[in-house]
Amino acid sequence: MTSPRVVPLAAASWPISPQRITDDLDRLLEVLPERVCEALASPFSRDQLLEVVLDLGRAPEARYPGRALLLDQRPIERSDLAAVVGRLGSFGGDNRAGIERTLHRISAIRNRGGEVVGLTCRVGRAVFGTVEMVRDLLDSGQSLLLMGRPGVGKTTALREIARVLADDLERRVVVIDTSNEIAGDGDIPHPAIGRARRMQVARPELQHQVMIEAVENHMPEVIVIDEIGTELEAQAARTIAERGVMLVATAHGNELANLIKNPTLADLIGGIQSVTLGDEEARRRGCQKTVLERCADPTFPLAVEMHSRSRWLVHRDVARTVDQQLRGQPVRPQVRELGSDGLLRLNDPEPDPPSPRMPRRGLVAAAGRPALAPVPLPDPELLPPHRRPAAPAPVAPPLRLYCCGVSPQLLEQVVRSRQLPVQRASQLEEADAVLSLRQQLGREPQVRSQALERHVPILVIKADTLPQIQRGVERLLRRRAGDGDGSAAAMGLAGAPDDAHGAMEECRLAVEQVVLPQGRPVELLPRSAPVRRIQADQVNGYGLRCAEFGSGELQRLRVFPP
């Protein structure tokens, strides 16, 4: 396995608030019996407290991660339970109650007569800062599904994600709060969800209707849901996703494999169906004639398995992961671990090994066609001068950008999602360029005069939107590079070197794994003219034909099947 990549939670150019926790634990202790409060008076007994269990005829119990502690030897009496219930609000149809303006949840156990004989008092905490584990996933705008065992922190993470989407990314967020667990009890939502709006659900069985109502009536950009557990809710989630609304939700199940085996929730990952293959297709795949396959695209393209509060497994392509599991292939998600030193360590998965049914490198044996000899990779030094690829451009320092009226959050999202070498300058004296709104530049004439004095270029955009900011930043990068061809090297984009060996390896894999075995055309990545000529010669060596498509920076080869 490749060595872990260490990523600091606070990027050099973007400050991030330190992690902090608020729990309002005193508000919960006020409703519990006095002897239970005395047992939990010390700070040591409160640290990492998950829940307090009060069962009729048994001693009260405090539960912590991995252990439980008896709080008193005397058993709980009916009067104790009645006193706690009297201090709470009314219980809903799911036998849950809460304390107004807090995140604590009290769940009741009733006997056959409807009397309360047990209470589970769960501590609700608002944790600020944990969303950095998946901050890059939120920038993608794709729907995200969280899974994990009870108590691992799914709802806590969901609450923090709703706040970041609403406050930092300025999205229109609506939280569907079935049991008031996300935003707390009462009519006023808890500050932990920020500016996100909250819709309460009268009865748990109506959650799917409230989900659809939120989209139809309140024009959200993001819907946040806790505990999708029924088929109707799964269908409502797909309906919302097909309307272009981003979903962030939790589901019952410890890992993605549990959803595949769950017919009620399988639609969240595309649905599973049994397919009967023909004899020829079964022989080609090397499998039985009856196989399981995915029905459609997943409702949630991204999924996270929360194994603990500091160790998450990220599936960036749920469709591919489900297909691999149905075929019995190993699944290698990205492992993200948050260390005590405040660093996020990313353990990237190993590359998939070649399929045992595929020929070895350079030997493609299609039906009715002899195997072709491999085309060796030529040494660039042995090529004629006009055929040699251009030397890679040196890596330029980050562009220091001063914003005038442009949202720092939107600029941060553009830089992070496109991996642009840009840093935001707090002072115009430190900037290499100015990005300004047209109206704002008129309100601040001193910015224009200072930029002219210091010969700092100014780029004016019409609106403070993601597409406008992205085009403006890329235009400034091209201008700084001093090359108008708009190539990836000139723009300073990371990860796009025009390498001859990499281009030829890309061409070989496309021909040997797609064009010849599957008979489908493939478009290669945009390359410079010398590298495209090398790829064309390589395609001709396979006895195939190709053609150039696109213009300028997007010129590329398309390889056609025989």
C-alpha cells in the first residue's frame, strides 16, 4: 500500500476555526433524579458521557464509549420516572422527547398499558470542526451518504455539515428533522445548524412527504435528512436527487455492503436486480448465467463509512464500488484518519490489479482475431527534433489574489475544487492581481488608483458566482503565464504535465482495455501537437485509425475500433 499522505486541517492560505464542543449537559442533568445528578457532578464522570439509562427496578447506569458505570445501588422507582417525564415536553409518536433549545434526546420504553418503564437519556453535543474530514466532498456538490453504527457520530457530523453548507458555502439548506435530534427540541432550531432552515415532522411515517414538500415549497439547494429507513423515504430521496437538489443523509447500516443486502434501502445505491446472461456472455465474463447487477445510477454518488469518530472510509464512486462488490472483487476505499496532532492522514487505495481474464500487457486476444504484438514506448531522446515533446514548464509560484467585492468562501471553493495555484492576499500591496465586481470597483476608487500605481492588473467580473469567479481566476493565470494557448501548463493547473510516456501509456490502456475488447471508440486527454503525433503513430501500430477533435487547448485524439 502507498504511504499515507498527511494533509493539515488548516490550509496555509485559509484559516479554519479550531474544534470545539458544546453539550449543555447541565440542562439534561436538571431533569434527572437528584441522586443521578450527584453521581455525575465531577467533570471526570461527564467526560465522553454518551447516555444515562433509567429502567424501573434497576440501578441507574451511565454509558461511555466501550464501558458502562452504575451510578447508584438503589433501583429506579416509578416516582423517579414520573418526575423525569413531568419535567420534559410531550413524547412524540416515536416515543422521543427533548429539552427545548438543546440537542439532548430522551427515549421512552413503555409497557403494554402505555406506562413508561424505562428512559434512555442521550447526550447531544454540537461539535464544530469535524466537517474538515469531508470538506472536499461538500465542494463537489454531489449527494453524500453517511453510514455507521449507533453512537459513532453520524448525527453530529450531519449537524456540522448543515452549518458549513449554509454559513460557509452560502447554500440554501433545509433540514428535515424527524425527531428534533438534528436541531434540538422546540420551535427555534439550535445554533449548531447555523443559518440552515429546519422542517419538523409531525409523525415519523410522514418523513417522506415532508422531504418532497421541502423541495416543492422552499426551493432548497441542499436537503439534510437523518436516518433514511423506509422504502418510501428511499424513493423520495431519489425523486429529490433527480430534481437537481443535493442530498446529505444518514442510513441504517455499518458499511456499504449492508445496503446491498437490504432490499428496502438498496435503491440508495442504485438498486440490485438478478440478470440472466446468455451462454456467450457468461463464458466471456467467466461467471454463472444468473448474476446480480446494479439497476440504475446511485442516488448518492458519494458515501462515507464512519468506523469511529476519527476514522472514516470514503467511497468516491459508489457505482463502481457496488459493481465491484457484486462481482466479488475487492473494494479499496480511501481511509481518512484524524490524528491527535490535528492532521488528516489520507491512505489512498492501491491501484486495482489487472483482471485475471484479461491478457497480459501487450497481448490482446479478441474473438476471431489473433493477438497483436505490443508497441514499445520509444525513447524521446531518439525521436527527431520535430517529434520530441516540449519540456515541461517550470512550476510557477501561487498567484496572490486580492478580492474586491468577491466572496472569499466562493473563491476558496473554486481554488479547492479546481486545485488552482492561488492564494488570497489580505492587502493589495501583497497581491499579484485584483479580482473585482464591476459595481464594487466603482464604490472603492482607491483600489483602482492603488493598483495603477503598483502596476497590478485588475480583472472585473459581472457577478459574484462560481462560474464567473472560476473563469476570472483561470484568465488571470493564463495572463500571468504569458502564453495565450491556454494549455494546462500555462494556466498553472496541477496534475496536467504533457508527458510523452504518460500519454503513450494512456493510449495503450485505452486501446487494449476498451477499443479492441469492447469495440468502442475512446477519446484521449488533450495533448500538445508533438505528443498527439506520437499517439497517432502508436494507434497505427495497432492497425487502428484515429482522428483529431477539438480546437486550441482541447485538441485531442479519438481512437476508433476496427
